Amino acid sequence: MLTKRIISSIILIIIIIASLFINWLFGLLATLFIIFGLYEFFAMLENKRIISYKYFGIVMGSIIPLSLIFRFELNKSWELLFIVLGLLFLILMQFRRRENSGVVADISATIFGILYVSWFFSFLIRIRYFPGGSGLVAALLLITKGGDIGAYLIGSRFGKTFLIPRISPKKTLEGAAGGLFFSLLGAIASSPFLNFSFAHLLFLGIFLGLIGQLGDLSESLIKRDCQVKDSGRLFPGLGGVLDSMDSLLFTAPVFYFYLSIIFK
């Protein structure tokens, strides 16, 4: 399992690094991650017998990153129109149902999937379009994924005290502490990209490290509810696409708004 995890991680790292230097390639990679992530999310809902509108959700979810790639920035009026049209189509599709039970749950699950997977992850593309965006994305990946790696290495070797076994039976306090330490190391290693003071880097490492672990636990909560171990099997040793992007789903939007305040 460890060998598979290392090989999958190396391949992913190479692909991501290669895409960081080309705007459209990075946007395309992020869009593919969103599409596969949405597919896995809706597949998990099917395991829970929630009738989500999978292909509608994937199409709508794809529009969000594609609008950023082609620089079609939605203003407030267009955003409202997009939301209204999406809800309208979802409601119209309910007229084809044979029964009324589950309508609210199915619509809510579809909208949640679009927001949780597509909207949150698309902030990576927004960060990439900041001045020096490739370095900012690299810093975010170092801090967030460094925390994931640290939590796995320390937790699997020294983990004894379970964190929240109801949500994730294998996560431990020792692993969480190790993840936070590795996030700090990732923040320090990001110094050439961020040009922040040492104290600022430490704060950012702790802050994003905690947010990343919250994102990881949130996806674990969804998987436990849907009674699945992994969101998919695309990456041997790592699980599915959603398993690989879960911590970034929270750190990407938080880091974007953090940078927006700093660059303001």
C-alpha cells in the first residue's frame, strides 16, 4: 500500500508541476479533477440511495472552472441568473418523477455537490491568476499536501490516540500533530514563493494546516454517511480523485480570500 501511495503521489506531483507553468493546462487539469471529483461524489450518493442529478451536476460544475479559464468572470447579475437557471432546471426535472418523496433531498444533494467540489476547488484557478500565481499555488500545495503526508507518516507509525473514530477510525491525534508540523515545514519551504516574514509563514502554516485537516475530516464524514471507504480507485494507494483533493477543497478558497485581503 505504501509503495502504491508513493508511486501515485510522485506521478501526481510531476503532472501538477508540469501544469503550473501553463495557465490553460493548469486550468484544464483542475477542470478534469472537478469532473472526476463530481462523478465520485454523486456515485457515493447513489450508494446512499439518493437520486442526485449526476450528469446535470457535472455539466453545471464544469461551467464554473471553464468560465474562469476563458475569463468569463460572472458579475452579480450573471451569478444570480446562473443560480436561478440551475434551480429552475432541477425543479423542472422533478416533474418527470413517479413519486414526490425525496425531492428536496435530491435537489439539495446536487447543489451541495456542485458547491463543495466544483466551486471550492475552482479557487485554485483563481489563485493561479494572481500575480506570481504559479508560486502561490505551489505554496498552497506544499502546505496542504505536506500536512496530508505528515499526518499519514506520523499517524501510521506513532498513532495511538484516536481523533474522532466515529468519523475516521484511523486518524489519530499524533497524526494530526504530525500533519500540522509538516504543514509548518511546507510553509517555511514556501518562503521563495510567498516572500512573507518568518512569523507570517508560521501563522500561515498553522492556519492552513488546520483548515486542510478540517477538509480531510469533512470528506471522511461524507464517506462514512455514504458507507464507502474511498471515493474511488483511480489512484492506487490514494483512493479516488476526491480523496486526493479533499483538504484542498477548504484551503483553496480560504487562501484565496486571505490573499485577496493582503493584495488589496
